[in-house]
Amino acid sequence: MQRHFRPEALVNDWKFAQKEVCEELALLHYFSFKKPQPGGEVCFVITVKEFAAPPKGQFARFFAQADRHLNQKVAPILPTGWGNSILEALTACVRMIREFPYESENAIAAKGAPGS
């Protein structure tokens, strides 16, 4: 008798390495996203953490965070998103990237320079 193993059955084994919820063991998923801008496109790297168990105070297991701040001139904000799936967290993060303006550090420094 031949046994067939399903690859997806092994995927969740990593969660058993976490002993306490406070350890916040997470599997990392990486995505890239290009935001079109008048001066060219800006590439963001988005990391989605898939927690073995939701962190204390959270109900969702997936957290997405971009590598660049937005809205730097007014009030810098780092795009993030929580969700019950990779898709939900990623979509929330991408929505923030689309919604807020991105200004490069060079543009901000130039605007703050004397005579600008």
C-alpha cells in the first residue's frame, strides 16, 4: 500500500515551534509593489507576517508592513494592514500606499533648503 502525503499538510508544522504566544513566532511573506508617481515609480517591499497565533490584543494572524514611509511632508506614516488572511493584510497595506502621497527624501530636503 502506497501512502500519499499532501504538501499542504506539512505547511503548518512550523507553528508548533512556538511555546508561548508572547514569542510571536511568524512566517514571513514578501511582496513588491510599484507606486506610479509623476517623477517616476517608487518600489515598496511589503512584508506580511503570518503569526502562529494572534499577538496579544489582536484577533487577526496576518500583519503587513511596507518598507517606506508615506506622507513624509505632513505627518509620516508607515503603511500597514491587519487581516485574517495574507490577502486581507496585503490589501489593507497596498490601499494605504495608494491613498497617501510619497515624497522622496531628496525632495523633502530640497524644499526645506534656504531659498526653496
